Amino acid sequence: MTTPIRIGILRLADSAPVVVAATRGIFADLGIEAQVSVEPSWANIADKLAYGLMDAAVLLPPLVLASAMGLRGAPAPVIVPMGLTQGGNRIVFGMDTGLVRGTSAPHLLGWLRAQPTPPRLAVVHRYSTHNLLLRYWLALAGADPDRDVETVVMPPTDVVQALAEGRISGFCAGPPWGEVAEQQGAGRIVTSTSSVWPSHPEKCLAVNTTWANAEPDALHRLIKALLRSLRLCDDPAEAPAIARDLAAPAWLDLPLEATRLVLPDGSVGERIRFHAGEVWYPARAHALWFLGQMQRWDWIPPEVDIEQVARQVYRADLLARAVEEEGLYKAKCIPRLEGSALLPMPGDNAFTPG
């Protein structure tokens, strides 16, 4: 007997763990009937997860936190039992801006302030890693993200065309859209988000809390399946086949060449990391950094107890048994990983080539 699990993903290379678990039979081996839905935007996924139309999703950590806190409406019953990817995002500017890879902070600030109106930069969601890391990068250069630029939201699949048509001056989006922009001559990659925060958490597994409480065994098997998939996704030998799966029209229909570049052993510096370095561990320190940045920009009041929010949403206890069964760590040792969680070091690498 199999258990149906409704899973939402977006057309991005870091949806690979779900695609690989489905195409390689990992879900089936663990008695999961994965009903995978490719959605058009992060907002769609977050809303469907909140209303119980999905059981699980590949999602942005700040968006899960914002949903749980009620920043998008009523507080949503969502939690994060595991991480899925690190890194991979690109900050891209149009060819006409003159900004190039390795642009210095003074050059960036000078260009921004020389514009007659604030340049329009696209991010994939207000509550996204992309937006928070882009704002952090701009602030390190001395810019005010609320005054020196205009931020707009659009799906990652739309940013390259918008850049080519001059509707935006730049964007921060996930893989492979930065590489696609360069290949199509629409823009140049100026840096990667991993130059701002090395090995930063990117996508996570988010689940509906009501479903998780009702189906603990199904959640356990889902986590086991994704742990196995993450290992495959991090294997350079598997990258060509995984890129073909992601490029298949029946799945994500991503540009094959650009997708291959951002997978392990690809030829670009900013590749996605899926497993090494305990990518799967949902560190509350990471949640606290995102929440701290949201307070910094006055998105949440300073009196909000962000430590309580992090404890409520980030549930490493839910993956401990699966991690032990998969031979990674003893369950009792999982809490020790919290002390090794990496955070940004301001100014160290933010304006080196990414």
C-alpha cells in the first residue's frame, strides 16, 4: 500500500531532490505516491500549502517563516523539518548598466546614485532568500535598499525576458536563470549570493503542520526519500542525467546547458550544494538570521520574539530518526549540528567575483 503525498515545486534547478526521488523510484521504494505539482510562483505554493491543498513543498525559508507568522494573512500551519539546498542564486544586471562580475562596492554605489530614478530590480518574492541577501549586499555597498532601488516581484521564469526588454535593470533569482541571462546576452552575472553568505541555506522542505501531525509515518518516509535523493543530487557523476531530467518537458522544461552548469561539477563557481556539509539540517541559527533581517527592514516589529518563531517553525527533531536510519548521524547527536551553522561574515567576500 502506498501513501499519496502532494508536493509542490517550481521550475528551478534546486527542485532536483523531488524530481530525482520521483524519476529514480526513491519515492516508490518507500511507499510514497508522489503527486508532484509544478507551480507558476512561490505565492501559489505557499498559499496551497497553507490551505492544505498541498502536503509538502520545496520552499523559501523566509517565506515559510513569514507564512507561519501571519505576514501574508492568517498565520499558516507550516513547519520546516529539513533543508534541501544551499547557494545557487545570482545577482544579474543588464548589459547597458556597465556593471560586470566583480564590481566593487564604490562602483556599484556610484552607479546607483547616478541614475535619474531608482533602478528597478526583480526578486522572486518579498519574503525570499533572494530579497534578503540582495538587500544585505546593497547595504554593504552603502546603498539604501528602500530608497536607492525599486524592488519588484516576479516569477524566476520571467526575469530574463524582463531584463532583455528593459523592464528591469537587474534581478536576483535562483538557478539556472542567471546563466540563461548571460547565454542569451540579456545581462551579466555580477556576483553570487554565496559571496554574501558562503554556503547559505536556500530551499527547504516545508510541510503543512496539520498533515504532518496526522501522517507522521508518511513524513518520516518523505524525509528518508529526500535524504537519499540529496546524496544522488550531490554526486557529480549523476549531474548529466539529472540535468536531462530537469530539462525534460514532462518535468521542469529547464534550459539543459544552463542547468548542467549549476549542478555539482558544473563549470560555474556558484553551484548548488545538496548534501555535503549537512545541507539537510534545518538550523535555527539560519532562521534567526532571516528573521533578524526582516526586523532590520521593519517587516516585523522589534518586539516579536524571533527565537520563539524559530523554535516553532524549524523542527530538526522531525528528521532525527531518518538521519540515523540513513546512516548519517546518531539521532542523539543531531542537536550538536546547531553549533556548526554558518552565518554571514559582513564584508569579507561580498564584492569578490562570484
